[in-house]
Amino acid sequence: MNKKSTEFYEARANVAKALAHPSRLLILDALQESEMCVCDLTSLVGADQSTVSKHLAVLKQAGFLETRKEGPMVYYRLMIPCLDSFFSCVEAVILKRRDAGIAACRR
């Protein structure tokens, strides 16, 4: 895929869309520590299993997660090790905006 192609930027946008929900960011942050099943993530996120499963499907389709099945349980883990640097960049932007007195973006 050519880095300057429309397809490349569409792929980037799809990855960004997968990150565009606080619950999915929480899930990714938790999975940096260890793999987890839906039941563990449900209590962490504070949502029902169906909702958490939908978030996991979005993250898996975007290429962030892989699964491992053990009996009836499915465990999720990160496929990529680079989230720490990505989150550090995001946090730097947040701090810069805060220090500049710029209100957080709201829809």
C-alpha cells in the first residue's frame, strides 16, 4: 500500500475510528497488562457483556487484538506493542492543551 494513497489514509482513518470511544481505550489500556476474557472486561468497563463484545469486535477488526480460546472462554490480548508510545503522544497533546488553557474538545 502506497503511503500517499487514498487507501492508506482510509486505513489510518479506520484505525482512528476504532480508538474513538472511551471504553475501547480503557480496554486497550487494560490489555497492555495481561490478556483478559469478556467477563473481566465487563466489570472493568461497567457495561453489559453484549456491549463489551461489540467493542472487542471493533478493536479486533481494526487489528489491535487477537484471541485465544480455552474451553468456553475467549481471552483477548494485544497484537501490537506500540500503544504506550501512542498513548504518550495523546497525553502530551492533552497536557499541552490544558497548559494553554484550551478546553477539552466536546461534540
